[in-house]
Amino acid sequence: MFAHRILDTGRLPLFCFFVAFIVTFVLTRVNVRLIRANVGWWFRNLQTGDLHIHHVVFGVVLMLVGGVTSFATPDGYDAPYVVAASVFGIGSALVLDEFALILHLRDVYWAEEGRASVDAVFVALALTGLLLLGARPVGFTGVEEDSGKESLLNPLIPPSIYLLSLVVNLSLAVVTLLKGKIWTGLIGLFVPLFVYVGAVRVARPGSPWARWHYQPDSRRYRRALHREVRFRYPLIRGKIWVQEVIAGRHDLILADHLQRQRTRLRDERKSISGPRPPTG
């Protein structure tokens, strides 16, 4: 199965990237959790004077090395290309593990905002896993057996019909993402049924689509709040539990975060009566 699904289809570099990404993320989280627990026999944060050097720095360097190596490797040299993919996977895991730091431009690793890093890692693993299983994004119709390369156009479908379908699917994916349904939109790039459903369903209350099209006192906005409380909050609690098992508790309370939490809870109490959202 490995030879048929990975080697024969040219997915060995992607497989090495996937494995290196998972191993690096797990080891990184073990390392930072032991550092946070102040275990006496373990390492400490890397400091240069008062400067804390985050592991995202090493991740960026490794991604650069892996990317340039893959571009510089001549055709026919598989071993250096596989090594480059592994190095790129290691660097990607280190970078995405501190995605929240890059997003907020401050150290929120153990704060509530730091969960964005774990979300980014999960998304990367899910999309890479789909590619390894043979799922193809919208716009790629087949695999050439002799080279393992994806072909874009299906000769059995007229180009005009194909391009129309591609535009429709991508447009629906954008609408789904704007409605705040990140997982549905991303998976829909591989399984179009998800974006068909996500594009017609009500948007999440805090999404750009809701801000543009839903009035605070409208029926659609109340429906969005009701579904958020009834269906999404239990899923968020489950996701947070899984994240904490793998990555540790994000329980560092920052002053500005605490103020935003109080404001959000006050606004939600005014908008709808129901259970409070999970805060982790």
C-alpha cells in the first residue's frame, strides 16, 4: 500500500514533510510543557541577555533552507529532495506552533489567543493528510501514472464547463470562509459538497459575512446566535479538551484579553439568553 499510494504517485516528499511536521510539533509541545512546569532536569528558554529567542526563529531558517534546497535540487536526485521536504516540515511545525505570536505580534503562547497556533497546526495536518490520501483540490482532476504529477484539465469535459465549475466552487468556498466556517471551507476545496452546504447556511455571528449582511435585531442574526450557542459551543469545548491534552492549558490571563472577555460576555448577555460560551 505504501508503494502504491505514496511511492508510485510521487508523494514521498509530502509523506516525509507530514511525518517530520507531526514529530516536530509533538516534541516541541513536550519541550515547552516541561519548560513551563519548571522541571529541574530539563532545558530552559533560550535567552540572550534579556532577549527570549522563540523557536519560530529556527523554524523560519529551516523553512528557508528546505525551500531553497528543493528548488536547487536537479531533477532525478530524489534523496536531497526528500531531505529538503523533511527539513521544510520541521521548520513549518516550529513556525505554526507560534502562529499566534506572528498573528498578534506579541507573546501569547499560553494565553487564550495562543490556541490559534494549535488551530493552525490542525488545519495544516488535515489538509496535508487529505493530499496524502489522494484527495485533490478543486481544479485538479487526475494523476498521471508515469510522472505522479497532477493534471489540471480533464479531456472528457469541455473547457468552458470545467472553468465554470471551477469558478463556482471557488466562489462558494470564499463565501463559506467569509461566513466564518473555516474547516468547512478548507475541506470543501477537496470535497465540494461541504462548500455547497456551508455557503447556503447561516453565517457565524462574528464572521465578516454576518457583519456585512445581518442586522443585530434581524431574524437571521438571532438564528446565528442560537446555533452558535446550541451547536458550536459544545464542539468548541470538545476541541479545547483535545487541544489541552495535546498542547497544554492556555490559561495565561493577559490584561487586555480579560477586558475583551468581559466585554464579549456582556454583549452576548444582551443579545441572547443561554449558556455562556466556553473560555477554556
